[in-house]
Amino acid sequence: MPGLFFSHNNMTELNGKEDCKLAEGKVHKKKQKAFGADLKSYLKCMVPHIESGIKTSNSRNVMLSAEEVIQWSQSLEKLLASQSGQGVFREFLKSEFSEENIEFWLACEDYKKTKSDHLHGKAEKIYAEFVQSDAIKQINIDYQMREATAKKAQDPTHTSFDEAQKTVYILMERDSYPRFLKSKSYLNLLNQLQTNTSK
């Protein structure tokens, strides 16, 4: 029986296809990796150097210290007051498929600082993205609040989303925040910073 002969070009082509399959497999495996790995890569992007603290890629060159990360555990308010805290908490919420809560909360904070002549456009955007019943990032509020918020958004003031924002805040405070404090992502970050500080 005659043997099969492949020219060098065909072999290269086959190897290329195999490499693609291997690469696809690696991509697939990456998707299945634990949240900790995602957080690590997020922090590597956000945080170029880990020395005595963590430097965030913030223009003010802020150092993320163990003390700051410990403060996050005192209250959700302290966590959200920190730019780095917001970022780490958002990554955690993504792992729980509930990042719309912090995104809505942040959108409301931004909305309150908006100049009056821009309120209408921003109110429409927030309503469409988070509040309406078929919103892509629909927040978890009851029917009555959804209706009341819709009315307020039609004739917007700086307080149009306050009630909905408060409800979402309480939801995060009672539900996601305690889980965040017990999560590997938070505990590993804290442990890493404490280890670096004690060196």
C-alpha cells in the first residue's frame, strides 16, 4: 500500500490548524478559569507595580495600601468612596452577574452632578439602560418604583433617581457586599498588601 506523503507546505498548514485548535482550547479554558484569575489580570492592568503598596494607574499616582483595603470592610459607603474599591467591587459583581447595580449607582452619582440643561438627556439614558422593563442592564426594583421612576425621569430633576438608587444601594449592602468581604478576591488582595507591607 503506498505511503502518504505530505509536502512541507501541507505539513505547515496542518500544524497551523492544530495550533489554532490548541489556541482555541486555551481560550476556552481561560473562560473557565476561576474569578481569582480574572481579578488578578484586572489588578495587573489597573495596578502596574506591587511594592510596599499598589500603585493604581490613576493620574494622581495613588498608592493602594492595606489600610485603605481594610477600610473597605467598615462600610459599603467607604468602599464606594474609593476609586480602587469601586473597581475591585465591580469586578466581583461581574463574577456574580450583578454589575448593573454598581453601574446604576455610579450613573446616579454622576447624574446628580449634571448641569440642569443636560438632565433630560442623561435621565433618558439612565432610564433606558437600567430602569425600563426591557432594559439591557435592568436593576432589581419593584413595579411601583419602576413606574414612579419613569414618571420622574420624564420631567427630570437632580433627585429623579434617588429612591431607586437608595433601593439598589441597600440591595448591594445587604446582599453582595457581605459576600464580597468573604470572597477570595478581597481576602487575597488584602493578604497580598499586608505581606508586602511587612517585608
